[in-house]
Amino acid sequence: MTLEKPCILILLNHINILSMKHILTLIITFLSVAVFAQNDVVPTDNVRNALDPALEPFYHGVASGDPVADAVVIWTRITLSTTSEVDVNWRMATDTLFTNVVASGMETTDSTIDWTVNVDVTGLSSDTWYYYDFEHNGVRSLIGRTRTAPTGGVDHLRFGVVSCQSYEHGYYHAYRDMATRNDMDCILHLGDYIYEYDAGGYSSNIAGRTNEPANEIIDLSDYRMRYSHYRLDPDLRAAHQQYPFIVIWDDHETANNSYMDGAGNHTEGSEGLWVDRKAHAIQANREWLPTRLPDANNPERRYRDFSFGDLADLEMLDTRLEGRDEQGAGADNDRNLLGYEQRQWLYDNLSNSTAQWKIIGQQVMIAPLLAFGIPVNDDQWDGYPAERDSLFTHLVSNSIDNAVVLTGDIHTSWGNDLPGDNYDSNTGAGSVAVEFVVTSITSPGLPIPLPSNIIQGLNPHIKYADLDQNGYMILDLTPAAAQSDWYYVTEVTNASYNGSTWGAGWLTNDGDNHLTQANAAAPAGMYPPLAPGLNEEGVGVKEQDLNPVIVSAYPNPFVEKFVVQFNLFESETVRIQLTDISGKVVLSEDFGKAPRGLNYMEINVPEVSSGLYIFSLQTGSHVVNRRMSKMK
């Protein structure tokens, strides 16, 4: 069967459930020849995401992010059986024993920010590694490690680069690998930190590796629980503990194929207003990740910049929610991707930068990806050609060299020249910049029998392509070169971790603006000790009674129902009660035996009156309570 170009475009235009990146397999292959039951406990055997009792009450660990020369954001989440405000102390030192504390303080958290703690620690020294922790009632969190950005002359930087970590598609072996290698200054996350789908909706169907909540996430309670579930993964927690992150969102932090005014995976008739869903997603993202708002008057803005001395300036773009017009079939010169304000901000920063390397972190592939002259994916910059032409023109007309684009989203690995006018694929002449595309942590790539040399034959500016491996990149910067090294892990659908392998390395030399293949991985420098684990004195709880823990109960206040996420340290029989303020039991049910680890249940009580209630979860001799409020 032969399809002409218009037929292909019609086919792409009518596929509106999966994103364009999810149907690339179908296109290239062609070219190469749970609803909750009322009050049900949903069991899980995912003991990897069970709460670690030694981390109580800081079960989600610690994290840091957005490092600048004199400040860095530190983060934790405290889990207690209270609805009152909670005071959490923090401290930062230059050593793991905290003999030299350089900053400390106290923050108050409550349900309005989901019991998270974000502290922007200021007054720090530049280019310095620090250790930090949190404390409540004499119990300390894990110790985290972070660092500030350098100033002045800098001769070496190394960034880990990651993207696309669908929980239901596998285990985070890449994060385990990164957490132990100790040779990076910071990790750049280019988006798809969470996925919005329901359990089994976009999945490898790995036993025990199941989304919570089970429904597609739409409201604030849903997004909060999904972040909580992801952040309990031990490998992700370990990576956050050891390195500061700089995070920008892609589409799945809201909904698949999102744009400024909607998303491919959002239907206003049945899923509410997009503006409300977007606001819920943005709020949960702000609560659960260590980020600094670049504009206090605009909480939806996430594009921002960072300086690392004279070696690199980093521009983190938002190609999703800031100014993107809706995707359509094929290329369209009238579509905006960045929006006017972000575009001008980027151009000004690129023109004014005096750094050796201008790093642009963003979401969707900028290099053309064509099949017989037809753009394969209009969700990428191919669908917004005027935006790409404008950027290329700005780089050339302002004689801006050494621009390096970092891209995620597509679940595959690519090394691209960015071809301008009169591009010569043999010499690289006419390339205006280079692009390194990182594969996914777990999300599925393109496992097809099409060799990369066919793709490169159709797109000679593509110098490297790997279509089905998972892993991460390391971007190594020196005054002489910017090199990307791709590292791959195996069997992400299996809990067994087998280390990583170096897959390839490509670099651009100072002033070249095109790629050259590297003979070996770029060498690392010397780095300070990793943050200690739980055996460090004062970290965690030495002995405790293993009571069940209510991790969250959303929403609160509730209208007709709420969802409870709870953890059992061993398999036990579960009973729940809901009692009004006078002591009257309005709901009492037995659920039988629930497994060890994280569980959740939906409590549906539309008939009870508005007011205050106590929700009780009982296992054997243990009872934990959570105060709930019902609205009319």
C-alpha cells in the first residue's frame, strides 16, 4: 500500500490520543518496508516504593536545585499525622559532620503546600560544595549534598542530563548509576518528570510498578499524589540527595501534547477547564521540586537562566506552556512555539552572553527530522519552522558561536548539526549550532529494525542516532570543547540493576558549531565525598514501632470523596472508620489483608453532612488518624 503525502498528514492529524512521539514507531516502520471501586483498597506489591522506616518523618528524602553563585534551593517533605502547621529546622555546612555550619533556619509548612519545604538558602560562597539536612522534634533527615555555581574563570563543568521517566515503564537504573558515579556538578532535567496517565494507560505493565492514583491525574490532589509516588522511588531519591537539579517541564507534567491553551490529552467537556488543570499541575510542580520562581508576580513562568562563570550560560526554555500554539498537521509558519516575551528574552541573553558556551535546555527536537521531505513530528520545531528560522537567523546575524542545544522528549538519542543555509554535511560548514538529545530514563523509545544510517541518509545533519536504549547524558564543558557522552542502562523493566555502558560521544570544538565524533568519554575531575547514607550518626530513627503511616489524604476539605495513600511496613489486616466531631461513627468497614508497601483507597461518603471528621486507619493494635473536613 502506498500513501501519498496528503494521506500521511491526514493520518497524523486524526491521531489525538497518543502524542506524536508515541506514534513515531508506526510512521518509521511504515517507511522502512482504573476506575476506583467505592472504598476499595488497591493493593500493590511494589515494596521498592514502600516507606523506609529509618527515614521517618522525611520519607521522601531531600533535594536541592537552581544553584547560583550565592544561593541554592533545598527541599524536603515531612509526613506526620497532623493537620496543624509544622516547624522544620534546616542547616547547611561545608562538611558531613556539620562542624562548620554556615547557614541555618526554620521553615513552617502545612497542607496548603502539601507539607513540603522549599528554602532558598542565600549568602553562600560561590563554587562550593555544601551538605544540608532537616530536623523535626530531634529527628533528622538524610544529609543532602549540593553546590553553588562558580564565578570568574572556570575551566571545567559537567552536567548530567535526563528526561522522560515514566514510572510504569520501568525502574530508575539510570538514577542509581548517576547517584554513585560522583563526577557531575549538577543534573539538568528537561521534562516529563511525571506522567499524567491512568494506571495501565501508557505502561509496560510491570507487576507492582503502578501509578498512584490509578486515575488520570486532573486536579491538584491527583498531581500531588503522583509526585509523592514518584518521589518515593529510592533511586530517584538518591540522585536528588547527591546533586542539585535544574528542572524544566515538558508536556506530561500537565497533559500529553500540551500547549498554551490546551492539550491533546485534555477534553474540557469531561475533564474541566484547561486553565484549572494547568494551574493544579503548576502548583504541584512548584511544591514538589526544588525550584526558584524567576518572576514572583508570574508563578506560571518557568523559563530562566543560570551563569557558570565565563565557561557557560544556561538558558532553560519552556516550549510547552509559555507561548506555544496548538500543534497541527505539518509545518506552519504562523505557529508560535516560544511566545514573544520568551523569544526576546532568549535572543537578548544569547546576544549579551560573554560565556564560552551558550547552553539552551529545552524540550522538543529542534533539528529537522524528515522522511522523504516530510516532517515526521509536528510537535517538534518541525511544526514551527518560522520559530526555528528566526532563532537560526539570530545566531548567524549576531555572529553567536558555541550554542549548544540540549533536548529531551523523544525517548531516543541524537547528535545533530543544526543546518543553516548552504549546510555541507561532509564538513559541517553552514551549521549554526549543535544539538544533543538525551534518551529517556524509562519511557519507551523506537524499538524498530530501521538502522540509523537510513535515518542519517534522509537527514545528513544527524550524526548520531540510537532509537531504543534508556539512560542519560553527561555534558562535559571545557574552554576547548563541549562533549556529550551517552550512557545506557539495560532491562529497565527488571528490578535488577546491571550498571551502565558508554554508548557514544560527540563533541563540538570551540568555534566549530558542528559535531565531531569523540574517541572516548570525557574525563572527570575530582569531586568531594558523596552525602552519607542512613548509617551516619543522627540520621533517621534507630528504633521505632512500625506503625502504619498515612502519607496523604486528598482533597481536604472534600466534597463527596477523598483518596488516602498509606504505607504498611508489613502485610496486615486493615479497617477504617470515619467519625464526626461528636464521636459518632459514620463509616466503618473492613478491607481484609493489605500488602506491605504503599496502598491507597478511595473513601466515598456523599451522604454525610458538612463538618469536621476524624479518619482512622487501624491495623492490629495500631491506629493512625487524619482530620478531614467535608464541604457542602
